[in-house]
Amino acid sequence: MSTYIESFDLVNDSTFGKRLQMAMWIGAAAILANAQSPAGAKTFARNQLKGPAETDLARRLAIRCAASGVEKASTDAEIQAVVNTMIAELIA
């Protein structure tokens, strides 16, 4: 588990932020590809695909990843799993 300082640095790391943004876009695309996705979920997904995540959401994603033990060296799949969980919570 990372220290608070390491987690803070991760939340503010631009390269990690780009990885989170890509994970959000992948999650949004999966929602749109699923015919069973509710209308609200599809609206959320379309908004995410319009551009970069809003600053607050991006920060919340980074904090969630850091709190979940995701680190700079984590795999894309590990990051995607945390982001997908947060997307599910946001569209519930």
C-alpha cells in the first residue's frame, strides 16, 4: 500500500491521469456498446466521450485508484477494474 505522500503524488501525476482518462473512455464505450444499458447510463457515457473528464471526476477517480491500492506501476487492467466499479456507482 502506498503512503499518503505517494498517493498524493499519484493523484497529481499527469501520465497516470491520462491512463485514467483512457479507462473512462473505454468504460463509456462499453456502456454504449451494450444494448441493455439504461438510458441514464448511455447519457453519462456520451458525456464522457465528448472530452476529458471534468476535473472533479478525474480527481475522484485518481483518489479511488490510490485508495484501492492502484499504483503508478499497476496494469491497465487493474486501473480499468477500479474505474469500471466507479462508473457503475456513478450511473446507479
